[in-house]
Amino acid sequence: MNDLSVTILPEAAGDAQAIERLHERTFGPGRFVLSAYRIREHVDHLLELSFTARIGTLMVGSVRQLPITIGDTKALLLGPLTVEPPFRGRGVGRLLLERALKDAKAQGHAIVLLVGDEPYYSRVGFKPVPKGRVTMPGPVDASRILVFELVDGAFEGVSGPVGPDWSKARG
């Protein structure tokens, strides 16, 4: 899967600028109008559940998770997940995803939501959310809303609007 010597590390506060530059390069300015970014405007990602991928000292990827609610149910929103273009297709994104999900489960979280490509994310177990079950702020293609149950059955009966977990929102 991976012929690189990649190290996955928890994101540190000092990584923020490098990660923002990575997002600029890979997603461009249009990223700010996306639904997931609307949620990110109000609540910070969780450093303990966000990770960087490095080859030596070079940061080649990043994944973040932030606290949200789906209706009244607490969950995590995964993303953005990004890998520098020269390192894509070499298992870096999968390593980041696996670490993020493993640590989220270990910390007692039950549901992870994301907006992304089902063929890519289904490889680690994400499934499409049934249409109409959740709503996100701003424009989003409902077929791209995916869920991963860290606890079997955790998403059963969960529905409603997706928003920041206001108990963790910025003051």
C-alpha cells in the first residue's frame, strides 16, 4: 500500500499555518463557501483528533475533526482531509483516516460524518447517509454526505440539521 516512510502525528498548535497553506494549494479559495466550512467558522477542530502526515520533517498531509451535532446527537465532522498532490495515491490519506477514526473511537466518540466522495471513503467503511436524514448549512450535494459508525448502531434513528457543537463553540 505505501512505499513511503510516513509518520502520523497529532496536530500541534504550531502546524496551523502550514496546514492552511496546504488547504490553499489543494482546495483553493472556493473552499470557504462549502457547507463544512460554514460549520468550521463557529467551532475549532479538536487537536487531539486531528493529525498530520510527515515524511521526515516535510508535512505531506493533514486531517481534522471537529465537534458537531446532528439534531441533538453529538458527533464529529471529519475534514478537511488533504494530501500534497505528489504524494496522493500512495496510502497517505488512508493512514490519516485510519488514525483519526481509531483515536476518535478510543476517546468515546460514536459517529463521524463527512462530505466527500463515496468511492474513496467507502474503502475505510463510510456509508452514504439516506437522503433527507440530515441537512447541512449552505450548498451540499446530499449524495456526498457520508457516515461512519464507531459504535455499531450509533447512527440508528439519528437525524436533523448538522451544526457546530455549541457547547464547544468559540466565544
